[in-house]
Amino acid sequence: MSLLDLSAAFDSVDHDTLLQRLQTSYGLGSNVVATVYGDDIQIYGFSDRSVVDALQERLSVCINEIFFWMMSNQLQLNPTKTEVL
């Protein structure tokens, strides 16, 4: 599970659009769920043990893409409150 804490500016982003983008662009669908609460995003997934490395890689790519997307849209992650469990 990854917990991303975003600056208050995130409130201006359309959450449905962001979730659709995560599903369409990064294949986060049936086995990975992104939940948006205010200025927080929780990204979590589940898999068989045999493919857990692939899931971790997909989550890592997703977090990096979110980070770069936010930078390009002048939004910020709060690194002191962002964590991967």
C-alpha cells in the first residue's frame, strides 16, 4: 500500500478524471485500487505471491507517474507524509 499526501491544491483536480487516468494509462484496474480522500491518495493492490514483484513494480511506476504528472500540473506531494507500506 502506498499513501500519498498531496498539497491542498489537489482539491482542484477532478478526482474521477484522475482515477480514470490511473486505470486507463497504467492498467490499475481489477487488482489495484486507488482511493482519493480530500488531499490524500491511497493506492493498494493484491496478487498471488508468485507475481508480487510485478505488482510492486506497477505500483512504483504509478507513484512515479503521479509525481511527474503533479509536477507538470504545479501540484506537490508532501514527502514527509507520503509512505509505502
